[in-house]
Amino acid sequence: MLEFDFERNRRAGLDPDKIMAGSAKMVHWIRTKCPRGRAHLFVASPHNRIGLNYGCPYCAGKKACICNSLQSLYPVLAAEYDTARNGDGPQQVLAGSAKMAFWKDATGHTWKQAVRQRTEPSQQRAKRAAIKHYCKESCPHPDAAQRLVTPAQTIISRFAAATVSVMAERRASKPEIGSQNHAK
């Protein structure tokens, strides 16, 4: 029993020799070889660990820890996580969670959006969409979505506009099939 936490189970009065592999009794486990170098302590039944081959819930991304929380992976976004309205902190939330959360930017503007929409690569676009959807006419920050354009997005949009312009020029200079200029 490689990951069986003998010390914590002994303190809880659990003898590993008296626990069956298919038991539903909850016991303590320790995962010492986390891919990110942290040891994880968790509780699970031997049936789940051995019979169903369930691993560490932290390494599997099922529970938040210092390795996979919003706070540790995205500290800048974690600063916008509205702890007061959400009831928990960014250190208790998985960075890729589908949980809907309240966010509050530096100007005081608040909106509701899934955590993973903020942490995925298209986070700025999703943030603007969420703000437009969540804001009402009485919103004190009607221009909040417009302020979220990053320099990278400006470069990308300029590149896209230039590409569209070049393609339009090419189409205009190409003779149409069936026209007099088309070689037979």
C-alpha cells in the first residue's frame, strides 16, 4: 500500500491489516509524487483507490490545492475574484472550474462569469461578452468592455484587417470565369 498514510490512520485507530481492499471505509492516503512536487493528503475508500483505480483528487484536478488553484496559477485574475460575493477564496477554486463566479475589476465594475472562461486563452473576449451580457442600462461602467482590449489583440485585429484588405484586392484583380478577359 504505497500511498496509505500509516501515521494518520494509526492515530485514527485504523489498522491496515484489518481493512479489506474492497472496503467502503474512508481511510487516509498520501500522494508523495505529485507531478508538481507537492505531497497531497486526502481521504478515500480502499474500494475507490484499489478497486476503481481512482488516484489523487488533487493531481486529477478534482480538488483545489496550491498546485492547481486559481490563486496559484493565475494570481492577476485571482485579484479580480470577488471573495465577498462568492463565499470562498481563489485558493479554494480550481483554475479550470466551470463554476460561475463574481468578478470585480480595479474600477469597481462587477460581473458574473465561469472561472474557466477567464483562464482559457480567449479570456479577454469572453470577459467582454460576459460584461455586455451582465451589464444593464443602469450600469455605472458602460464602457468597461471596450477598455479590455490588450496590445496583443490590437495587433491581431490590425493583422486581420490587413489580411482582409489584401484578399479583397486579389479578388478585385482576378478576372471572373466567363468574362472576355479570361483565356480560353
